[in-house]
Amino acid sequence: MDDATDGPDAGRTTPLQHLSAAVDAADWTAATDAVRDGWFALAADHADDARAVLGRVPAGALRAHPLLAMELGILLNQLRFQRFRALRYFVMAVRSARSTRNHDLGSVDRLLIRSSESAAFRLLGRTELSVSAARGALEIAHALTDDERASITELPRIFAVLAMSFHYGDHHAEALHAASLGLAEASPTPPSNGMSPLALLAGIHALRGDLDSAREHIEYGRADVWTDRQRDGYSGIFYRVAETILALESFDVDAARRELDRLFAMSGGRHTTEHWALIAETDALIELVAGQPARGLARLDEAIERRGGDGGSRRARARLARIRSLLHLALRNPDGAAAVLARDLPAGSVTRIEKARVALSLGQTGTALTDVRAVSGTHLSTRQAAEAAAIDAAVLLRISETPRRAAAVQRLGALLDRSGLRLPLALLPAPDLARVTAALDAEGFAHIASSVPDRPLIGDVEPEGLLSRRELAVLEQLMLTSSIAQIAAANVVSANTVKSQLRSIYRKLGVSNREDAIAVTTELHLLVDAD
């Protein structure tokens, strides 16, 4: 941390000194002024000392001056074993700010309290309350006068706090809007105070697959208005994640590792930050692209273990379910991938897409088609749309010729061409990757097909053992006839037995009719040697 007594500011009273003097004099108005002026600096640069100073403030004064209570809650929340105590001060501050005796609380103070309320609820996993508080804070921010706006030196960081709450609440348009407002308020002279909103803009765009927008913000982040300390510290986490994702989209594993390693050297390490799950997910993705899924799974488990109880929370499991499922698929363990999705990932578009990928790996073409078609017409990010289109094309290329096959391949090619995304293609199972790249080549997208490594990230699952010996005998007859009676006669069993076995066969193959069963049987070479 920078020494507050170095350089041109030597001799100036720091927010901590101002706060300490005010508390010693029991001047709670002056103490509130000190907290307001040093809102972020106290927590970032003087946390231990500020915590001790505010700990001397009587409870009555904290209730009467909610800004003091909120700052004390923020400082206590930094300590892992003090978070329930911190919650008590958060609640005190919010209730006090809303009470009738504080109806004349200034807009700046209300903005600081409301934004901190949003951050507190986010850290506690109360997403809906966090988003609600962020929206309330945004309304206050929009109503600020020019003088009030000018009085908040760290307004860009406040907007970043709100953007973060929107992002983790899956309200990405609102997150990008809040971050854009923060960047617009940032100083254009170095060192600018807008790295937090800039990093969020780069990271969210990269995560959602909008690579051109991510690159635009990354380029701005490389300018001299920002320092390496900003890019590699807490405020730059999303910036480094964006750089990592762009490197992975080019399959440059070494560059991706270099980018993320710069974060690992930051003070406190990767496991202590609120964004530990994002870093762990990105780290595991690097290992997946590097062809080391077992290492990726081990590193993911290590990150979860290091976080203690928070690592096993429902929120953390949901955040890491997709990458964990992909790692299991890369290890040729589709059952494990399916179990992770069923246990950890709530219903939604991401779940449907990942279930379709698992079904594709298992050769369950009908199930894959049903799941991927379920997201048709829903609002998807660019990355989600590309992944759904890749699976859709893969499914259609598995079954008999249909008019939609060429259209699906063309749509996929156009999506990948426009977005610059390549990972959605590379995450197809090995045989599908070969078919889809060949189809893209034939449709005039050879530059896309050639940009994906020959080594598949998701291995092929052997169909051996998929069906029992008796089910294979029934399937063999099903290839010849649709008559239940004839199949029963050929196998010397009852019609009811055949019906039961067909239900089992259809379920295992992920189909619902004879035509699809024949297509999947042919695709997986279930009745003949693969050669």
C-alpha cells in the first residue's frame, strides 16, 4: 500500500487521522465527515486502525449516525469470523437511515449507505436484496446535483459496486449500464480512479462472448492512465479475467496463464477475494483448454476447500457447476457431469445447454435436441447462443439428411464469424467436432474450422455397455421391423417384455421413436464394430 506521508500530500491530514481526532472529541458530525471523505480509503488502506477507532464509538452514536455504523460493518465484514457481527451494524445503519429522525439525511450519505447495503447483501448471498438495494442506490445517484456529484471523489467505484451486484444477480444489462456510468465519471488523468468499472466492462463482455467490446475496454485499460497496481490488484480482477478469456479463445494457454498468474501475486491471494469463484472457474478453464482436465478438477477442489464453508455453499456450487461438468466430460465421465448439473445448477438456459452437451456425449441425440431446442427464443448471451447453435448443428449432423442441417451449420458459422468465438465449437464431443468443422468448411467457413485445434477438449464416450445383451437383440430386430409381435417372436419373449425393453432402449439412447433409435444406433455403431 502507498505511504500516505510520501510525495506532495506529505503533511496533509489523512481520513484516518481526521476520524481518530473526531472520535476522541466525540464530535460525531466531524467523524461522519471523515468517513464520507475516506469511504474507500479507510477500508482499503487503514482497515485495522479504522476498525479500532470506530469500535470506540458508542452504540447510541452509531444509531444516530448511520454512515459510521455502515463503515464499521464494512470493516468488520473483512474479517472472516466477524461477518455476523458486521451484519448487525449493516442492519443498524439501514434502519437508522430509513427512520423518521434521519429523514433529512443528505443524498450523498444515502447513496453511500444504499450502495454499501447492496454490497453487504451480495457478500451474504442475498442476491435479490442486493439487486434491490443497487437499484435504489442508482436512483439516488441519478438525482445527485452537480455539486453533490463533485463532492464524491470515488463515485466511479460506487457505480462499480452497484454493477457488481447486478452482475452477480444475473442482471447483466443493468451491470453494464452501471459500470458505464462509473467509467464516464472517472478522471481522465493518471492515475485514474475508474479501473473498477473499466475492468467490469471488459470482464462482463468477455464472459458473455462479446469479444470486440471486451477488446475495446482492454485496450483502454492498457493506456497510461492506469497503473500496473490497478490492473493487477483487486480493482483489476475482471480486467485480467477478460485478458485470460481472450487468450483462451485463441487457444493460447501460455498467455492465459500469464494473465491469471498476475492476479495470483496480488495481496491476499486468489482465495481471499469475493471473486474467488470467478478466478477458480477461469483457472480450471485454462487447464481444460490445455488438455489437463484432471489437474483442472484438482485445482477447483483446492479452491473450494480453501474457502471453507463458503466454498460449499449453494451459490458457489451453482457458479462452478458448468466448469465442473465440462471437466467431467473431458475426463469421459458423462454420468459425473450429469450428476453435477442435476445437483448444483438451477433451472435455466445454461442448464439446458449443458444438459444437451452431456446428452450429446452419451449419444442421446433426441434428448440433446429437446434440451437445446428448449432455449430457442429465450434471451441468451452471445456465448450461450453460439454454444446452443454448435450443439444444434452437431445433433442435426448426426441424424438423417434434413433441410435444417445446412441452415443450422450456416447459422453457427455466421455466429462464430461475427463474434470471434471459438471455444463453443471446441467444446463439442470429439466426433461431433470433426463433423461440424467439416460441415463449416463445406459451407464457406474454412477459416473458422482451421482455427480450432485438432485435439478435442471433450473426449468421446465409448458406447460399450450402453445396452444390455437382450436390449441389443431387441434393437437388432427393431432395425428390421416396427412390429412388436415380430420382434417378440424373433426373441421368444412376450410382447409386454419387448415393450418394456423398448422403453429402456429409448431412454438410454435419449430418443422417443423408432426412427431416431435407428439413427443413433447407426451413429454409435451399436450393432456392428466401429471399424
